[in-house]
Amino acid sequence: MPHTTDGDDDDDRRTGKPSSSLSEKTTKNDDNDDDEEATLTVGSLFLDTDYAEARYDVAGVAVRLLRLEAAATDHDLTGQVVWPVSILLAWFVASRSPGFFAGQTVVELGAGCGLPGFALAAALSSSSTEPSSRARVVVTDGSDVVVDLLRSAADKFAHPARVRRLAWGDRAEVEAVLDDVVEKDPRRKRRKVDVVLGADVVAWPNCVEPLLQTVAGLLLGDTTEPRAAAAANETTTGVFYCGFVCRAASTQRLFFETAAQYGFDVAEVPQDDLLPPPKDDDDDDDARGSPPWASKLPLRLLELRLARTTPLQRTFLSDDAAKFATMSVAC
């Protein structure tokens, strides 16, 4: 039988390690007597899929998901754990739902365990009388292992969100997401995404441009000719909310420079109004204490909007098949 324990992750939060929320409770399945059933071997890489159930309470929204309790070393599998900035982004989307996101199509990139996307879907579902909320939130990842994790969580906990594979910089996969989950806008005669989410998605230099290509492709809509030509004079009001952690100054600089090249205006989102309610402790100098996403590394929430003068960006890494085949950007 599964057993439940109260997690104590304060030390992990202070060091910026994979973190759980202050109100998290974790359940781990011990039914497997054979450890080999929970571990897959691919070449010399061992894939741990012995996931634990975890509950997060973000801005009054209860979210249950599956995760590992320790980070994998392979960069494609870092999505098997919940990182502190994912909690920050989840608080942001949940605290502004439903009004801020009502009626919009939202896609989370590099979703990992899916906390922000699942939190938003739960908030929209609990406040909406329309049965279409499942079609408005899509959580994606470029790792097949992580996509399986997301699908398992969505099925197990009945999350009102769709799950898709989406590798950054892959034109075909961007088109597949638009085909599958985005309804055509009858006024503009094209498909598009209103909001893109991403937490801790700026980590490796070679992933920066494919990430921004994918964000621009989703926000602008139709990525192929001749449909794109018909929209050449249109503007977009879409937005990318990015939970950002600087782990290398050079990668941070590259991200902001590339964002400018792709026509994004970048602004910082204040975090003060995201803090949890004050605690009942008059003797506490900091009445609200540390936020659930506290970390040794500074966590930032960025808002990226395509400038109204931005030309439609139609370049994808996958357009160069030879180069795309040699790169690992399955994020």
C-alpha cells in the first residue's frame, strides 16, 4: 500500500535544488518488489521511472502530479523533477485565473512534471461552466520519457489539459500542435496560441534560439506558406511568460540578445503580489515568511511580447535537416 509522508524541503529550496511546495505531501508507490520494473535501461543510461505522487497548493488551487525525488543527470530528463521556478510560475498563473486567461489557448513548453500548466488547467476548470477547458491548456515536452510522465499524471489525476510532444525548433511538431489543439480564429483565418508558458527553459546555449523560434511560431500561428503570407500584415497580442533562472551569465546574455533579434520586448513581472497570505504570528519580523518557490538562485518571472512591428518569423532549426539531426534540443 502507498504510504504518505510530509515533505520537508526547506534546505533544498535554499540551495536551488529540485523543490517541493511548502504545503506539499508526497506519496510513493512501494508495490514493486522487482526494482527492474521501475528502471529502464537504454544503452548505458538508466531511466528511473519510480515516480512519487505529490500535491501542491498554489494560490488556492490543489494540483497533484508525478515526479522523481532526485534530479536525473541527463539534460533531457531534468523534467522528471519539480524545480523552484516552476512553483513561482504556477503561483503566477493560478493567482490570475480565470479572468487573466479566460477563453485563451495556452501552451507550456518544456513542461517537465507540468506544475504550471496543470495548475492553470485546474484553475480554469474549477471556475468555468464550459466543458471546453480541456482544449485550452496544452502541456508539452520534447523528451518521450517526460511526455509519458505527463500523460500518466494527466490520466491518473484527470487533469483538464492535453499532453503533446513538442521539440523546440521543429517546424513539423509546432504545426502538429497547432493542428491538434488550436481552433482557427475565424477573424484572422489562421491558427495561433495566445499564451506560452515556460519554467527554467533557458539553461543551455544551444537551446535558446530553438526555444524562441518555437515561441514565435506558436504565437504567430500558421508557420507555412501560403497561409503565412495571408497573415503578413497582422500583428500578435500573444505573450510568453518565462520563469527564469540565471545559471550562466553568458547564456542569460545570449537569451536577451536573441529575444531582441526575434522582435521580443522583455519586461519583468513583479513577484510581491504573488506572495502567500500573511501568517498569524505577530512576533515574526517577516510575517509572510519565504515564498514556496524560495531558492538560493534568484528566480525571475519575465514577460516577452512580440513587438507590433515584428515581421513574421518563419525560420526553424529543423529547416536545416543536417544540422538539426546533430543537435539535441528535445526540451
